[in-house]
Amino acid sequence: MSVARFRPNVTVACIVRYQDKFLLVEEIIDGVKKLNQPAGHLEWGESLPDAAKRELKEEGIQAEPTGLCGIYLNPTADKPLTYLRFGFVFELTHLPTCTSTEENIIAWHWLTAEQIIERAGQLRSPAAIQCVQDTLQGKLLPLNILRFTPIATED
């Protein structure tokens, strides 16, 4: 009998903060409206911070992450799938205009932590609340703890 090799899906989440509010995108997932931080999968050949910046740029926001609020391992209840989520914090000094290149994004919401908790049933991932709480508690790891070895190319 062969044993399938377990591989979690690596995702990056952008915890975007402006004053006392956090950005959540409203998206349609399998026909249902869900709320989530701007997030997506790590792509081949990119570093984790670069993946987070790319995901945020897809919302029309160009910014640099200020730190990592945590690394979260979240198995799903309805299918044999686990997400390994890296939460990148972006502290903004001005409120941006959001646009999206993603068809399933239908709205953007700037919500307080309390408002996010009130909408827990609408969240795509339970890690969204934990990321916000960790950010508010000052759990911010420096980005230099992440190492990236680019692919060597022959010139």
C-alpha cells in the first residue's frame, strides 16, 4: 500500500491596517459570499514577502510589509486539505482606493477588530480573526527571519 505524501497549501495573507481598521475583501467562493484578508497561494519561484506584495497589488494597493504576525496551520473540516498561512502585516499611512484584478472580488470593507469578530460566520478562514488579534497584540516578527534562496540560473 502506498502512502500519499502530505503537502499543505502555502498561502500568504495580507493583514492591511489603516488606523483602527483592517481591510477585508468580499468574494464569491462556490456561489457563497465570504470575507477574507487579501490572500492567495505562493507561486513558483517567489519569496513569501513578494507573494504577499503581489496579492495586495491585485487589490490595487502597493505597499511593503512591516512584519509577520504569525504562521498558522489550518486543516479544513470538509476536505483533506491543510493551509499553511503566513500573515504579513501592512501598516498604511493613507486610505487607498481599492480595485481588483480578480473576478470573484465584489467589495472591500474596512472593519474594526470587533466588526470582524461579529462577522466570524462570514469569514473564509478562521485564521483571519487570529491574524488581526495577533497584530493588535503586537506579535510582529521581523521579515528577516524568512530566508529565500532564488533558483540559480545559467547565464
